[in-house]
Amino acid sequence: MPKILRQVQWGRAMIVLLVLWLIFLFIAVQYLRQEPDQNTNQRISQVLRDLQSLHRQREEISKLLSEYNTGNAPLKPEDKDALLKTLHDKVIQTEGLIGSDGDKYGAPSLEYEKTRRRVRMGVEEMWFFISSQIRNLQKKMQNNSPQALSQLTKILDEGIEHKRSLLRDVDRLSEEDGFNSWRLKEAVALSDLVQRRLTYLQNPSDCENAKKLVCKLNKGCGFGCQLHHAVYCLMVAYGTQRTMILQSKGWRYNKAGWEMVFRPVSQTCTQVTGPVQSWPGNDHSPNIMLGIIDSVSPRPPYLPLAVPKDLADRISKLHGDPAVWWVGQFLKYLMRPQQSTTLMLRDAAVKFKYQRPIVGVHIRRTDKVGTEAAFHPVDEYMTHVEEYFRQISLTQKVEKKRIYLASDDVKVFKEIQTKYPEYEVVGDPEIAKSAAVSTRYSDGSLSGIVMDIYFLAQSDYLVCTFSSQVCRVAYEMMQSLHPDYASRFRSLDDIYYYGGQALHKRVAVMSHKASSPDQMDLEVGDIVGVAGNHWDGYSKGRNLRTNRIALYPSFKVDDFIDAVEFPPYSEVPLEDPGET
């Protein structure tokens, strides 16, 4: 009889797991059958991650059941209670995945979320410092004994294992703190609010009398640069409560204009009538033309890296880089694909057999190298790709290592396939051919670059150079697809920046006494204008208190959130009535 009872209990447990599994499959199928919008894409990404987690938990429970059922001797009561508690914990974890009790912990505090991210950043910066110092020692000891050099290499090899273990534990704490459901819901709700505000702004009920901001798309630069120009125009339009009119006829990438690839910026207001004044005009000017960000004067207060004051705390709690999240929302609105573009991307995903886990790798060559950016060999990119896969392999089984490769040099595809045969390279070398300088401004080139940006943004991690606008666009779009992917990148040169941005500020949270002439003193509360991260534990910037330009330890500062008074758009409800 006890054996039968035990089998009934296990049978019930397996039925519960099977039901949960079927619920997830049903949710995933329903999402995938619909025409997905950007918020649905967020939910799909979360569902797929949760399915993988549920699958791992099912395997663990099946193993427990197998071990229990194969035993001949009956379990002691205390052993049985321990086993049942383990099973119960596994089932309770799955309940949180579908949100049945995801709110029982409430929302985390802003300080908690910031501290959680600082711990992760601190681990990374500590390793940057230690590994850089050891490599410097290796260079100085080239003429010393091979045994000493070997010992330093051993320290590096063992040290990076410690770093991976620490990052795994930090990530595990974040996953098990009970707030993941809140993070997903808040990401969807906050993004939805911004998108509804933009829709309201861009579709006035009375177009003829609505104030307008005119933006010419054809800035003399590449696609990423032009896209950032449009984002900046829309930000200023949002800040001044003007409907943006994007003039794109004769666009160098497609003569028919923006609407051939992306949905219209406005459905109800597409024309400008009457005189158009140059920025800044005045509050009574019906139409204002906005020039390029680099030369506009006086500079609007709404430029990146500003975020709206009324949303600053919510964005800061949700995301590790609020300014990037804010930029991503404007890209999300502007880059809503036409149906033909959606079909192109779907066909490409099928053709590529695009699967996760996957790292997006963008390697810019041709016109950038030697002018705006230094040359970085393929091996340098792949070192960081390999490190990402080693990191995630601590918590999940990686069946196949994949990269989505985007480049304007077709030779890069062959080089990676030859040097790294264990990797599956996803991407289209033909896009690289069309991205060459001679053929860059064509319909084929536009389709290719849109495809590259889309799949780079869909990746789990990004390795690139932030000196490239395309890479920064992909990183910005990535943030609109997930609650917080601020740390899911490795740039081989610059930190993130927005061309023409206001000063990137950070605030000192620890004091520092310079230990060498190339370092600065810091007092708690000092504001530092950031110039860049040297990825060796130190960053460079200007201390606005002393006006000194020098190095400082990266971990001793925190981002300064530039919260600016944007219009609150009280006409738009905080929650979508259709969702309540």
C-alpha cells in the first residue's frame, strides 16, 4: 500500500508538471500565431526562456523520481519529507514562471536594483583590473624564467574561473529573488506607456492646427547615423509637444522614402502647410525645421542622455542604463516594419535557422578603419564570444555555439569559418558585399542593413565596436526587447555614446587619492564627465570640480541620471484601458 500511495503522489506531481508544460506550449503557440508587435516580442522572448528553465526543472524532477522509484527499501520518514520538500520547491518555482504568484513579493526598491547591478559591474571591473595588471607583468618579465611566466598564466586561467563563478552566483541571486515577474511586467507596461504617448503625439486629431517639427532624413552619412538623426528629431518633438514630419522623399537608401520599409511616422499628419522657421523658432511658430544635432543652437534640453523626469525613477529601477532604454523606445516606434519588411525578416530567420543561444558579432571594416576606428582582428572579437559561451555553460547546456555575423567585409565570413569550425556562423555574406562603400546606397543594401540590425538586436549578447553607429543602434534596439540587457555587450573600443549627446556624467560614490600622475583625486559627490573606459579597471574623464582630465577607478563612480522636465502627457493614461 505505501508503494502504491507513493506512485500516486509521483503521478500527481508529474500531471502537475505536464499541465504546466502544456500551458506554456499553448501560450507560446498563441503568441507565435499572431502578428507580433514589439511588446509581444518581449513576451515571446520571456516565454522561450521560461520554457527552457521549465524543461531543466522537469529533467531534475524526473531524475529525483527515477532515483526514488528504483530504491527497494522504503524511505525513512525524514528522508521522504526532505524529498517531497525538494519536489514541492521545484513545482512552486514553475508557478512563478507564468505569473500566478509573481507579485507576492511586490516591486523591488530602486536601491536594491541599483545595488544588484553594481555588484555585477564590480566583479567585471575587478577582473579588468586584475587581468590587466598580470598581463602588464608578463610583458615586463619577457626575459625572466619561463616558469615565472607560466605561473602568471596559471593565475589568469584560474582567476577567470573565479570571475565566472562569481558572475554565475550574482545572476542566480537575481533570478531567484522573486522579482523577475515584476521586471517583465514593468518592462512591458513602461514601454507601452511611452509608445502610446508617441502615438498620441504623432497622430493629432487636428493636423492642420497641430504644431509641427520638420526633420529631413537625408543627413549626409550612413544608415545608422541617419536613423539616430531621426531619433533625435523625434525626441525634440516629444519634448516640445510637436508632431514630427519626417521628410524622406528622395532618400539615398530608397528614393520612395521611409514608408517603403517602415510604417509611417504618422498616420494622420504627413504634410506641412505654411511657412517653416528654423530652430528654435518660438512657442507660436506653427512649423519649425530642426537642423542636425551637431550644429543646432541653442541646444534643446531633450538631447540624449536626458530622460524624462516623470519616468526617471521607473526607468532607473527597471534598467541599468536609462538613457539607452529611452533611446531604444524611440527606435522601437520609428522602426515598426511594414508587412513586406516583416516577411523579409521572417524568411531570413527561417533561412538562417536562427536559434538561441547566439551572439551577435558586428565587424566593421572598409571606410571606418583608420579614420574613426582602429583595426581589430577577428580573434579579438571571438575571444569575447568564447568567454560568453563559457560563462553561460555554467548554468545551461550549450548544444551548439552560434554567432550572427554582420560585416561590410565578405572575407570576414570565410576567416571565422576557417579559424573557428566549432562555431555555426549565421548571416549572409551577400549583405557584406552590398554594404561595401560602392554599393552602400541601394535597395539591396538597405534590406541587408535592416536585417543585420534586427538579428544583432535579437541576439543574447553583442560583441562589436561602439564606434560604429550600426552596432549602437542594435544595442539600443536590444533594450526594447528585454527588461534589462544593459550589460549584454562587449565593445572593443568605446563605451556607449550618442553622437552629439550632452555631457555623459558620473558621480563619485567613493573617494580616491591619486597614486600616479595620470590619476585624479575624487571626493564623494564629485561629478565626472566621462571620456571612456580603458577596460583595465580605470576610466578617463574630467572632474568638474577640479577641471582635471585624468584616470579614475571605474568602480568608484555611478551613473548620473540626467532627469529633464519633459511634458507629462497627462492626456495619455498611465495604463492602457484595453489591458485593464
